Amino acid sequence: MTALGLAATISAQAHLVEDFGVRRGAPAHISLSTGFNGFVGAGIKKIQVDGGQMDAFCIDPFTMALRSSPGYKFVPLTKAPEAPFTLSASEATEISDLWAMFYNPGMKENKAAGLQLAIWEIVGGDDFSVIGKDYGANLMLAALRSYSGPGAGLIALTGPGQDYVVLTPPGQGDESTPTPRPHSTPTPTPHSTATPTPSPPAHSTPTPTSTPGPTRPPGPTPTPPPGPTPPPHNVPDGGSTFCLFAFAIMALLAINKIGYFVPAFTRVQTRR
């Protein structure tokens, strides 16, 4: 950032705060660990921020108020006042609850003084004490234990003089300088791979099963009843058999000639 840009940023965050003192409250005797012991004005303070009037309460009893200062910024309650009295989150909540419970622009002076003293009790802790009349501050602090409603929307003004708590102006946010943070390298988001839709299983054609025939009842296989055996087919009778036999003998005689004919013929005669 250039020097011109930095100056513009600082100028945009700086507000002129003018403190006109307590407009509604009462004197209170307080003692601080820093050595102060005396009377102060406690109650609603009338301030102007860049010319606009606002009701405020002091949250820094350890610092002197400045009549006018241009170096103020809006910050969360947990960033004010200066250390070592910077508010914790629980202390900021208590102040927001006290404001919601008791603040009213037209509240009575004693009640306004008691609310301011209760806020200082929260900020200062053991380093702050009230001597004498506390205008009901302790009763207000005790009421916090049973309060369960919403807190007021508050913001702090911090600068060279006293720090203040005010209602958050419309559109106003934290103007404190953010602490630089290392830039983290974003982890790339893995692209999801579409899961293919499984194909429906093919419908298998069932193999037809043969229908079993009737089962024969158990028992011995029935034997067909005996009957006449049919005659064989094409069997020659006795006369035709003799003629075929004589013809075969004559053929043998012709082949074997005379030397073979006599024994063969004898064998034939003998058989006959």
C-alpha cells in the first residue's frame, strides 16, 4: 500500500470525539490502584462523534478525559480499553446486559450514576472501589445473575483520551486494524467422478425342462402270456433243400476233377 493509500485509510477510520461531561448523573467517591482517590462525576456522558450527539458511558476510569480529540476509532468492546484493563468476552457481555436492563435516555440521575459505577466495577475489578454511596451499583451487578434476556448492541470508542461505550450506530463496524494472517493455499476440491450406472442384468431365458412321462408303478415287469411262435420267414422246405445240395456236389466235382472226385463222392454217399 502506498503512503497516500495508508493515509487515506487512517483518515477514514479516525473520528473526532468531543466530550461535554456528564449530562445526567451524580458525584461519586472512588479509589483507584493508580493512586487516585476523590470525587468524580458518574453518569451518562454527552459526547459528539464527528458532530453527531451520542449518549456514552466511560469504560476507562484510569485515563483523563480530553475535551476534544480527532484520533478515535470504533472497535468491539473486547478491544477496549487499553491494557491491562481490556475487557474479556464475559465482561463485555455483562456491560451489554447492564445497558439492556437499566439504560434509558431519560433515566434518573442517581440511577445513571449507579449504572456508571457498576460498569467501572466490571472494568476495574480489584483496582477500582467505591467509597460511600454507590447509587445501587451493587444491586445492578447482583441482578445480572438472573438476567437471561438479550444484551444491547454496543460498540466502543477508543482513542487518545478516555474510552467510551455507545450504542452501535447504523452501519458501523469494527475499525480496528486487523492482524495480518498468513494466506493459506486453498486445497483444490477433487472433482467427483460420476459413478456409472450399472446395466441391468440380462434376463436369462430359462431352459425348458422336459415333462416326465408317467412312472411305471413299482413291481416285477409283467411277462406277456405264452402263445404260438410264428413260423420263420423265407425258410425253404425239405424238397428244395435236396436239389440245392446235389447242385453243390456237382460243382465240386467239376473243380476238383477226377482225383478229388472219388473221395468226395464217397463222403457224400456215406453221409446219405
